Amino acid sequence: MRAGPWHTGIWLNEQLGGAGASYHLPMTVDLPRACDLDRLSAACRALFGRHPVLAGACVLRGDALRFVPAEAETATELLDETALPERISQEVRRPFDVEAGPLCRMTTLVTGERVRLLVVAHHLVFDGMSKDVLARDLRLLYAGENPPVLPPPRPPEPPYERARAYWATRPWRSGRVRLGPVTSDARATAPGAQVVLRLSPAESRRWDEHARSQGVTRFELLFAMLTLLLTRHGNEEVPVAVALSTRSPADADRVGMHVNELPMITAANRRASEHVRAVRAALRELYQVRSVPLGAVAGGVRPAGASAPVSVSYRRARPSGLDADLSMFNGWAHNLLHLHVVDGDVPVVALRFAPERVGETTVREFGRELTGLLTGTGAEEGTPSWR
């Protein structure tokens, strides 16, 4: 199967080296200690059969990247409960050979207290929504039920000419970003850490009320408040990279990499309500070219961990019916600051950063300020105000 245009940058970064575990996407599922291990192993094998790209490799054939079959990897290990965190960390960090495969590993870790299935997949074949799909399929297969029938895959048809016209009139090169006492243009991967914010139901309701009062979605308000906050930190033009889904309806139940990160540079020298409307309009224009990688239509784009020093990914949580951690951190940062947002009953905002570039105190304060803006409690004298 031929790879899509979004895979090229990741594959190149892996060939160049230095990516570490930044493209490793882990998730865990906890099951009762008395669960049927044979049935669980059979469900894992069935997952590889349903989503064969997970058991594949990504190779260059001629002038095109292709996914080719490889051998699926599943294992069961018995270990002490106290050894579980370090064993998981080791497995998340373990390198992938993308040209030999497989691009996903499933390991069942059995202790005296629990059974934990650890899935680590490479971003070449996995994304955030894939975690939701895989968790749902696992639940159904373990229960002896059939997941939804997958329609035949449809090759993407990216609008290259529209994208060339779009980027010909818009800036995309990102400069340095100021974050508290730090000024940086970092877009390379590095060992990372994270600050996790879990919004209360009341805070989530206020976020929703703010969005509805401005006539925008929760994500559009998040992006607008993020760029507004960066302006408050002394940035005149704010470059933020946004991960956009490229899934078609035919891909809704399919595991794979269906995401494309694109930069958007905004100016926030206007009142907050005007800025929100401007961001909404700009995002909706960007959506029209979401399936075209910037490097395919703009010259001078170099492989990097991210397309801007600050980036954001957002997805709505889809209940899996399992005790699953679908927002696990792989321990690596892609740039100066990345916001990983999973929006559900308890919205989770993970601010991921490299401690060698910016301190945890600065990141934690930034998260507090962003929460205040989202919920309408962060207006300060002398800053843009709502109308």
C-alpha cells in the first residue's frame, strides 16, 4: 500500500536520526486480574488482522514510500507490580525499525494485581483518533463481537493547486517565540516533560459558554485564547502549528496516520472578541488545504519536530468502555511548547515541553493563564477585553 503525503516528513526525520521516541504513541488498557489471557491474546492478533498496517513496515520503493507486510509482535510477561512503571517506560522508549517493522507492539503485562495491555505504535501508522478506534475494537473483539465493517480505503486526493495559491499569499516561516522569560525558535525534538491540567466540570461548562457566546467551537476558542495569551507574553506575530485531521468518512473506523500539522501565524493586536472571530475565519480557510503537507507546495521547508515553536493538537474523547489511558506521554518534546488536548467529560490539557528549554514553573503558570482565558476569568487590566 502506498503511503500518503503526510508520512514523508516523519519518515525523513526517522532516517536523519535524533527523533528518539517522539513518534512513539503509547496507550494502556487495564483489565481484571482474572481476565482470560488467551482470549486477550486472540483479540490482539485479530486487531493486527483488522488493521494490517500496524504489522507492516514503511519502505522507500523507487520514488514512493510504501507500507509492506511484516510480522506482528505480541508478548505476555509476568512481573512484579513494583517493576511495572519502569517496564512500561522501557517499552515506550524501545526504538522502531520502520523499514523492518512491525510498526506496533502489543505487550500484555501481568502482575499479582492487574493485567495491563501496553500498545506502542509508531506515528507512521497511528494517531490520536486511532487510539479510540483500537480501544473500541479491542473491547468488541475480546467480547466475541464484530467491530464495524470497514469500507474499502480511498486514496487521498489533496488539493495541491488550491494549497499552492493559499500559501503563496500567507506567511508560514516561524520566528522566535517568547514564553515568560524564555525566547526560543525551538522546533527540534528533545527529552521532555509535561504539566497536566484537568478541568473541572464547572470550568468545562464555562469554556463551553464562552465558545457559544462568541459563536465558535471549543477548539476555535482554545486556539484563539492560546494565540492571545502568547501576545500577552510579548509576541507581535504568533506562529502556532495545529494538527488537523485528514480523515475521510471511509477512514472513521480505520487505524492509521490521518493528521497533518500546518502552521498559522496570527496577529492579536485587536480586542479579544474581534480576535476570536478573525481566528475562526482564518482556521476555516486553513481547513480547505488541511490535507496538503506544507513541504509539498512551499519551498524551503526543512524536516523538523514541529512546524512552529508552539503547537496544539485537539480531539474529542470517544468513550471506549474500557479502563484505558489514551493520552499517555512518550517522554519527548517536539518544540518549545505543545498543547495536547483531549476534550471529554473531564477535559485534559497536557502542556509538553523540554526542560532544557523552558522551566516547569513557566509552563505551569502559562497553563493557569490559559485556563483563565478559556473560562473567562483571566481578563486583566490593560489587556484586550471581551465585548
